[in-house]
Amino acid sequence: MKVLITYSTLTGNTKKIANSVKDAIQNADLLDISEVNTLDYDLIIIGTWIDKGSADNKALNFIKTIKNKKTAFFFTLGAYANSEHSKNCNNKITEILKENNNEVIGSFHCQGAIDPKLIEQMKKMFPADHHHGANPESLKRWGDASTHPDVNDERNAKEYFENLIKKLG
Ligand SMILES: Cc1cc2nc3c(=O)[nH]c(=O)nc-3n(C[C@H](O)[C@H](O)[C@H](O)COP(=O)(O)O)c2cc1C
């Protein structure tokens, strides 16, 4: 089975997980999303970082070119992995892939450190009582995110994709 693992990343979190996926599927091609020049694969696995509640633009543009394929995806995000927000992101990316008649066989996600420059911007832009502002909840979440992806996330990603490939037989 020919497998493509491709990812979009700004600060390296999603690339880290892409490397774990590659560890799980060693004969797969691993490419930055801007390097992909064929979709001639049996399974396409897309990695994206979350930008405003969905895949980032580079990943979105790439996803829109995939039609009638077996796919899976993974993402990293600043919100907690078990949050409603991450569930919504998961559903949204699944829907976008399905719009073009793609089969989605699985997905994985974990928290990822938020660029400190963005945190500084949010502190300036939003009052503390805004959900993006520097209130105790946000400060805790930003702090918790700052250590991810960690070794557990990397191991979980590897195990998840090993099992997914095993199920395909
Ligand atoms: C412009 C921008 C928008 C973001 N929007 C969201 C968002 O809507 N929800 C979220 O949970 N995280 C958001 N994040 C956090 C990133 O998704 C997260 O830090 C991710 O792990 C970055 O991955 P990367 O290192 O591969 O670029 C945003 C980050 C940036 C820079």
C-alpha cells in the first residue's frame, strides 16, 4: 500500500507528530505539504495546525485537491485535546474531506505549544475577561499547551497510526 504523510506547520508541532506517524508507517512518503506533486497514493494522511477553528489555509487548499481517496488526518491545536473546540475542529476537517467523496478512516490530535508572539498579541488585543484574553483560564491553558507535543503525544500518535494500518490489513 502506497501511503503519503504530508503536513503543514508554522512552529514545528505538527511536523513533530508527522515524524511519529512516519515511525508508525516506515515505508510511507513523508513530505511538507508544499512539496507534494502527486496524489497517486492508496492512503493520504494530512497533518495540519489549527487556525481559527479549522485546518490552516495551506492544508485547506491541499485538502480541496483530494478527491475519491482513502484519507486520515492529524492536527495540533492550542486548546485542550479533549475540549469541545477540538471535537469541532475534528468534525470540520472530516466534513471538508468528505465533501469531495473521500473516505476518512481515522484522525488523531493533540495539544501544541502556541507561538509566544501570538500570546503577546492576544494579551494586547483582548481584555482579560474575553475568552482569548489573559484571564487565569487562558494563562493555564497556554502554559499547559507550552509543553506539547510531548513524548506521550508522540507515542500516542505512533500507536494510533500503527493500529490504523494494522486494521487495514
Ligand atoms: C494564527 C494562529 C491561529 C490559531 N488558531 C487556533 C485556534 O483557532 N484554535 C486552537 O486551539 N489553536 C489555535 N492556534 C494554535 C495552534 O494551532 C497550535 O499552537 C499548533 O500546535 C501550531 O502548530 P505548528 O507548530 O505545527 O505550527 C492558532 C495559532 C496561530 C498562530
